[in-house]
Amino acid sequence: MATTANLSATREPWREEVIPFQAKDGFKCNLIHVQGHTSPTKGPVILVHGAGVRANLFRAPVETTLVDYLIERGYDVWLENWRASIDLPFNRWTLDQAAVYDHPAAVRTVTERTGARSVKAVIHCQGSTSFMMSAVSGLLPNVNVIVSNAVSLHTVIPAWASLKMQISVPFLRTMTQYLDPQWGIEAPTLLSKSIVEAVRATHHECNNLVCKMVSFTYGAGFPALWSHANLNDETHVWLRQEFAKVPLTFFEQMIRCVNRGHLVAVDRLKELPDDFLLHPPQTDARFAFFAGLNNLCFLPESQERTFEWFNDHATNRHTLHLLPNYGHLDVFMGKNASRDTFPAIYEELEKT
């Protein structure tokens, strides 16, 4: 199936192909293969989105997206829609399911399609945590470079976000299976209307109610996932359609992770260890950890702790980038990200 991407008016649309793949448990996911006008000169790189969004996350309406940046420098770009994607049927997913069932199948599909022996990855938020679980458990032997943004093995969040989650999730699960920032556009139930009104009363940072619902859902800031100064007006409008349902199963797992300070498996799948930190990582991949210093979803300490853990096992092999003036998602969606953050991501992908 071939379609075209919505890119800057100054650039011809890239070619893209949506390639379905079946996760190990049968769940139907897909990859979006975005291709330039000439054959790539470098190998494949997978971009992995976070919770309650979709692969389109990496294609905000900015002059140059990360997809553009990598294609123009020769990479073969693949965007993974795993089971948390809002483009797929809603399901009560866990990080364990994505780690064992989705990401290995996605990587295998890319290697089979391209014939490449190895794959690189740029992973974000819960795409990063689940991909990390998979990698350190030895389930991604063909991935040799992993660029992780915001959070990976360690889960450190603002105190207010932790308190909000600990109190609200047990209460909410008696009435709903999910939270949905789209309630900022249409709230269909009494519960959703009540949440929207609470957000109206407490968030005054902008006039975009979906933007404010995202901050309520995922963090402690006003806003939580970006600085408004880093977004152009088009992106601030565009994000209204890019956030939707996220199941409470995710928040229930994250409560356990936050309480422990690091990722915790919850589904008792034999492929995952009981403690991810107990043994050295079962991967030869090199990791580059990125953290916006203004992140109010996961604090930069999350990535700092994970970098230290990896560095203890392989000194001077991995890297850490702390990004001033950036937060959680503006690392990719920012109007100046192609100048401020993409070069460092590209440099890490280029290292042998």
C-alpha cells in the first residue's frame, strides 16, 4: 500500500509503504517504510513512538523532521506502530507484551525486508522502556545502536506526578479502562466531562485543551511534555490529533516501576527476567541516552541512572546527552530541533 507523507511545501513528498507485521502473540502491528527519491546509502533505522500516540509522532509540521533529516543523510527509515499506537485497535497493553511480542517481530520484519544484518533504533518514552526491556533481555540481537530519549531502564518522575498517579489510577480503574486526551475535543461520559473541567480549572498555560489534557495525563508541568516556546503554531494545533487513548494497565505498571525506581515486568513472561538490573545487559548494542533538562514527565535523572548502570558494565562505550531548554517531546517536535537535537542523534547513529 503506497501513500505520500505531508511534508514541507518546499520538499517533494517522500514515498512511503505501510507494511503489516504480526506480533508474536498474533496482535497486528505495522511499519511505515519512508523512502527518499534515491536508494538509501546506509542501513535501516527504526523509530519507536511512546504511549497513546503513533508513528506519526516523528513527523510534526516543522521545516525538517527527524525522518527528513535521516533520509537526507542516507538512512533507510522505518517507523514502528506497536500495540500502544492510536492507529491500531485499542487494547490493554503492557510494556512486557511490547518487549516480547512487538519489537522483536518489527526488527525481524525489517531485516527480512532489507537483507540487513543489523538495525539501528531511535526509541522514545514507553517505546524506549519496552524496547529497552527487550534489548537487555537478549531479544534484539540484530540491533547494534540504540538512541533512547527521556526514559529507559530507570523511572524517576516528579513528586506531584507520582502522587497524582498513585491516587487517581486506583479510583479511575473502577470506572474506565483508559484516559484519553481527545476528551479535550469531545468528552462523552460524566467521568470524562468531570476530568476535562478539572483540567480547565487547573491548567491555564494555553488555549489548546488537548495540550492541557496531555499534561494532566502524563506529567506534572504546565505544560509537561514540551515548552510552548519550542513549538511552532502549526505543531501546537497538529498535536490535537496525535494523542488519544492510553490504557490504565500502563499506569498500573508504571506505578510499580516508579515505586521500585526502575522497570518492573508484570506479566510473568518467561522471556523477561524478574529483575532487569540483576544481570549485565544481554546485548552488544551501544546506547546513547538523551534527556531534556526541562522534562517534567520523566526527570533527567532517569537517563542519568541508566547511563551509569550501562557504564558500570562497559566503561566509555555508551554516551549521555543532557539537552538544555528541551523537555520530553520537543526533542523531536521542536521548531529548532533539526538544529539543536537532530545532529547529536545523527552523530550517535554514525558511530561504529
